[in-house]
Amino acid sequence: MASSYTLFFFFFFMFFCDFAISSHIASATEEDEYVLTLDHSNFSQVVSKHKFIVVEFYAPWCGHCKNLAPEYEKAASVLSSHDPPVALAKVDANAEENKGLAEQFGVKSFPTIKILKNGGEVVQDYKGPREADGIVQYLNKQVGPASFEIKTPEDAANLINDKKVVVVGIFPALSGEEFDNFNILADKLRSDYDFRHTTKAELLPRGKSSVTTPTVRLLKPFDELFIDFQKFDVDALEKFVEDSSIPLVTLFDQSPTNQPFLVKYFESPNAKAMLLLDFGHGQIDA
């Protein structure tokens, strides 16, 4: 009899352990479901259902991808409760059956992260951080308004950073083709520049205080400090912003706020007018 009880409790114990382990595995699997797994068979179907989805193209052997994975998962769990939710997905671009997708999206290194909008009609590069908090902050900005309205002096003070390039659309009314094209540009370049719009040019820190026709005013912390543009073709606007944000004269120092301008300065094919070197004891023209 004693041995029967022993066997009963032994099998009960083994069953309980097996159940607990299975439950733990199932729970872990559920926790990993925030990031959608896509491949060639379901990619188009899933993407077409989302106005905004982020897709990581990774390779299982890639060290950077392995480091990103837990951060990407944490970000996905936070963004799943965003209003509206933001979907994060991944594709094994190293798998033979998915290499067509990798080629379609120009994947040449791992990880490559793309932002797909309007069911995949618009594709943009993800240029944000690779840790969870930074990913969340960056993507929250991407799904919010591409441009913010300046209505008051307080708005101007809060929304215009004199250490950054800020692109401001000035309009008699916030409607019409010019305003629509400005917003298209803002959405396209929102990762690289801050966009603002207003009907009150007098609130801006630089430039004419009275503007009667739609105008884009680029405010910058170098060269002439501002420049106006009045052609509202999207391609022309983009070229204007990109060209005007490259300094002709810059300060060669180690200030974090100046580093993006230094990069543009050295990458620009344009002739360099002057370089100012700051060694901490005054400036030297070079």
C-alpha cells in the first residue's frame, strides 16, 4: 500500500512540474508576441492593414540584431497600448524565402528598420535610437502631427529651438494646396527637421513680421540665420530645406548641438567658404 501511495505522489509531482514548466513557457511565448513576425507569405496582408507599422529586417546571426531584440520587444509592449497602437514587426531577411522582401526594401545591412505608412504606400527609414525608451519616444513623435501650429508668443518660445534648424510654414489661412504640400514635406522629413506652421509671421524671431503670400521660412543657427522660400512644389521644397540646412561657415568644436551641422558641412560637395576652429582660447580662421 505504501509503495502505491509513493508511486501516486511521484507521478503527481512529475505531472505538476511538467504543468508548471509548460505554463512558464506559454507565458514567455505570450510575452514575446508584441513584435509581429512577418515573412514573404503574410507581409503584404499585414502591412496593408496598418496606417503605420515599423518593420525590422534582421539576420539571426547578427550581433547588433541580438542586442536590439529585447529593446525592440520592450518598445513594442509599450507602444501596443499607445492611442492608437503602434505595431512593431520583424522579418528574417537572411531566410532564402524572404530575400525578395529584403531586396524590395533595399536592405544591405542588419538590422535595417523601415517605417511603412498608409498600408505600405509610404516607406521611410527609421533613424532613431536602438534602446527601448528612445524607440518609444522617437515613434511617438512619428505618429503625432508632423508640424505644430504657432499661435502665441509662448508657442514660439516653446516650439522654436535656436540651436536647431526649424522649418516654418507661414500661411494666410491653414488650407489650400500650399499648406497641403507643406504638410507632405513635413511628414517626409520629420525625422530630420522640426516643422512648424503659423498665420502670424510677427511671432517668429527672425524675418519680416508681415507676410501676405504662403512662405516657408527656414530658421537656422548659422550663416544668415533665416531664409524664405515661396515655391510649393514638394520636390522644390525638399531641395530648398536640404540645401539651406548645410552651413557655409561653421564652428569646428565638440559641442553636441553643433555636430549635425559639422557632419553636413563636411559631407557637402559645395565649396567651403571658411572654417572656424575653436581651441578654447579664441577662434582661428582656417
